[in-house]
Amino acid sequence: MMKTVYLDNNATTAVAPEVLEAMLPYLKDHYGNPSSMYGMARRAATALDQARARMAQILGASPEEIVFTSCGTESDNAAIWAAIRSNPIKRHIITSRVEHSAVKNLCEYLSHNGYQVTFVPVDDKGQLDLDYLYDHLSEDTAVVSLMWANNETGVMFPVEEIAREVKDRGGVFHTDAVQAVGKVPMDVGRTGIDMLSLSGHKLHAPKGVGALYVRKGTKFTPFLVGGHQEQNRRGGTENVASIVALGKAAELAGNLMAEENTRVKALRDRLETGILGAVPHAVVNGDTDQRLPNTTNISFEFIEGESILLMMDEIGICASSGSACTSGSLEPSHVLRAMGVPYTAAHGSVRFSLSVYNTRQEIDYVIEKLPPIIARLRQMSPFWKSVQAG
Amino acid sequence: MWEYSDKVKEHFLNPRNVGIIEDADGVGEVGSISCGDALKLTFKVDENERIVDVKFQTFGCASAIASSSALTEMLKGKTIEEAEKITNDDIANYLGGLPKEKMHCSVMGQEALEKAIACYRGKPLVEKEGEIVCECFGVTDVEIRRALTEHRLSAVEDVTHYIKAGGGCGNCHDRIQELINEVTGQAPSVRTLPPKMTNIQKIRLIEETLEREIKPALKQDGGDIELVDVEGTRVQVKLHGSCSSCSAAHITLKDFVEKKLREFVLPELVVEEVQ
């Protein structure tokens, strides 16, 4: 059987064996509803408490500041709606031009429904224009929502610094930290961050579970209105097994964070250097200094991303692309376009995102197999010959 | 992920006739790097106008490469007259179908072929006719009309799938819809203005909007609002609770109360505070 080299961990991750093991008893034996009044239910409730404590620990939060949700998108939606519903007089929102669609599309929706939204631009490295941000911050600003790390490029925003500034001016700060949790050391209690979103399946927990950190004292109204669960902050019977899984995944991520920032980072750098050394007209997109340790986004000029992905798929390599063809639209990635990456490069961008499960052998396999694919597609491209001719 | 047919995958992984014929009799180039796909088609004919060699170069996704490869296979051995009859549907059918989002790849093949044949016949390449409708992809009304008729399209989305028009900023969607209405002979839906509201209706609607949209928000901050009177388009209100002493009350009135009333009642309304 062909081996699979999985380098798309910013899309989703494998469930860790320890995580699967931890959650299974709650699907099989301990299926009680944590709100009920008997032993089996108490067992589920205790498991929730433990998961909450583990989640809090990796963030530097208190357990009661954690609200479990169904996914990162729900967490983002819950945070932004809570901020604007708790301050109904304020009608302005600040976000960036490179957010994940969970934040971007909600803000665009709000901009057509009575809110004024400022989309802060980024420079060619994908870094925020901070002056622009602070110039637009006003008394009318209900929430500032900025991602901790970009899913496409891995570029990290200085969210702790911005949160402090927003806080000093009386604002509410939310961060989509879906890509950053488990990769970046965090101590949110010591920052000005009011709310923080995360997702289980980017962290080796299963899909369908997420969490939202809500700082003590932050005004909050539930997004999902229903029962008293999650201290009245999120109705709906808790997804016990998946929450247990997320708690276990958080604990593992805490233990593996050092490895993520040393071995995984070194593998990423090896991949990047190897590819750039072997392929001409290839460029890395985004700020390489302020970047997640596991991500690299490389543009191969004069060819198109979907073709690259499908040819890699033939030899078992999984990655993703910001090209128009893979997004289902005709425009390439809004992130790369916001950074001013030219079309020639944006269409041919490929994101590789690693995890602790990747090995040096796998990386060397990609470094060996990718350059011929690029060369083959370029031979087919009408633009390549003219470049070769100078 | 797209569901490509086995034939698309096979042509993508093993494309036929890649390259350029240097002394070609016909050359057709379409698309550009900014559009996301482009195709250069070259062919050579014998003395009986039969295509003896054909090659392509394509920048684009798997279906663009497969469509180009398929086209070259279809063209080999055909006379120019026969080649002229090939349509984009023929290309798609040859490949066992294309996902509808990818139909523009087969259209690109047809367009390149038309250009190459025009070049062979020595016809000057005509400048694009008509007015540009889609600025992002440079598509004219003539091209949209043609696509609508040839492929019997009836939705903006389909037009985008076939010829890309409307796939960028989306500003031209209304214009494309107009063209669809014209071509399909549908009368555009006429929005009739609502009959003028009576004063009673207007006041009732203002009260309802205050209750439903405005008061709950103000009450969360410990404030309240009371409707005093309505004179024409002037709505007089009194603020209570924390609103009456709030320094931002003016902003609340204009940016929130007035906006809501304009949205739900009448766009001309002006809100005034009375003591």
C-alpha cells in the first residue's frame, strides 16, 4: 500500500491514540447525562471537570472561564455575538482582512446588518497595520477580533500587545486562536484577552468539539440559548466523550509543546529549505520570523495549485492550496491577496502544515518527490517557456 | 473536493500532445495568468486541410489540463470543417463529464480552437465586441448572451461556472441577471412601491419597532425610551433611566434609534429628543 505523508494539519489532525482511549469509555459505559442525579451521571460530570481543568491549564486560565462548544466556528460566533449583544449601543467592530471565514463572513454579515466593520489591512508579510487599527478604535467599538495565528500562512499577530492596548482603551478583545493553541505557550490570564476560541480537531482531538475562553467578569450572553449547561453560557447537553478527548488532547499538547517548537520546527525548516533549494521561482509567503513552528506556505510560480495537489496525492502526499480552483471560487485565497501576493504566485501556492507525528523520512520523501512534479507542470505551462527565455 | 471522472484523471496524469508546434498553421491563445487558467493551442494541417499534428500548453487545474489534452486527441485527423463543429460539451462528454464548477475549462478549449482556426484562415482577430460586464474577468455582454443561448443557462451562478463572469467581486451580478431575463424572455420582477402609509399605521409601526428592536437593547444598559409624538417625518421621543443622563445619548438616538426606525418604518424619519 502506498504510504501517506500527511502535511495538512492546519486543516485537521489525526486523533491521538491516547485521546481516543480516553474518550471511548464515555461512549460505551459512562453514558450518563452530567446533569442527572446518580453515579453514572456524576462520573460524566467529574470527567467534564477534569477536562475543563486540563483545558484551562494549557491556556493559563481558570476552569470556570472555559465554555465547551461544538467547534471553532461556534466559539468565534459565540464570542462576537456575545460582545455585541452585551453592548448593544456600540455599533462598530474591528477585525482584519485575513481572518478565517468563521470571523470574516460573520463580520461581513454584520456589516450588512447595522454594524460598521473595519477590516484592518496587512502588509506584504501578512502583518497588521497597527496604526490603522488604533486609529479606528473608538468608544463605539464593541469588539476587536483578531486571529492569533493565520491558518494559511502561519503568521502570528502580536495579539497580547494589541489586547493590552484595546483593554487600556476600554474595549473588548477576542482572538481566534484555533491554529495557535498547543503550538504557542499561552498565559491568557496575564493578558488583556477577553475571549479566545479554539478547536479540538486541530489539536489531535476529534471533530465536533471546541472551546471558548471567557475572562471572568466579561459581559456574556449565550449564543445557543437553552439549558443551564456551561454555567448558563451554552445550552445543550454536553458532548461528554469529545470534551474528555479535548481535555486529554490539551494535556498532551502541553507536554508536546517543546517538541513542536524544536523538532517539528526543524522539520518544517528542512522541508522549506529543501524545496526552495531544488525549485527555482518558489517563494515563501508570509513573515518567517513571526510564524507558527509547523507551517510553511510556498508559491510555485507559473503553475496552478490544484494540479500540484492532485499530482502529490498520486504519490500519497497531502497538503492544501490557496488557489482559486481548490477554493470553489474563481478568486485565489483572500489571505494571499490581502498580502498583495501577485496572481502569478497566489494561484500556485501550497501550504504544508506538520504535526508531531511527522518524521524526517517523510520530509525527505517530499523534498525528493515534489521538484519533478513542479518541473512537469511547468513544462505544460504556456508561461514557463517565456520565463526561461528571459 | 471535486469528483473527477477517471478519464479526467487519466488525461491529467498522462496528458497527450503537450508542447508547441513551432511552424504551426493555426495558433490560438486564451486566458491569462491572473484568471487562473490559460491555454495555447497550435496545429498543423496537410494539403487537404486535415489536422495532422496538434499540441497544447496549459496553465490551470486538473480539468483544464485534461480538457486541453482531450481536445487535441479529438482534433487529430479531423478536417478544419469538422473541427469547427466541436463544442465545449463535446469536450466535456469526451472526458465523461466535468463538475459544473469546472465547465469553464471546456469552454476555454472551445475558445482556443476558434481562435486557432480564425488564425489559420487568416481572419484578423476581432476585437472583443460589446460592453464589458464582468470587470474582473473581462467578459462582455455579447459573450454572456452567447453562453446563455448555447448552454441554455438560467442562473448567474451557471454563467460563472461556464465563462467565469461574476466570479470575482460580484458587482456585475445584477447586470448578468438582466441579461438572463432578456435572453430567457422573462419579465424582470417589478417591485411595486408600497402604498403610502396612513398616519395611524405609521405611528403603530414606530411603536412596534420601539418595543421590539429598540427598548430591549436600551434596557440592557438600564435605559428606556418613550414615544411622545409624531409630526410628519419627525419622531419625538423622551429618554429615561440611565439614557437620560448618558453623555452618549445623542449618538444612541441618531446611530441606533433613528437607524432602526428608518430601517423598519420609513427612510425619511428624523428622531428628536424632547425634555
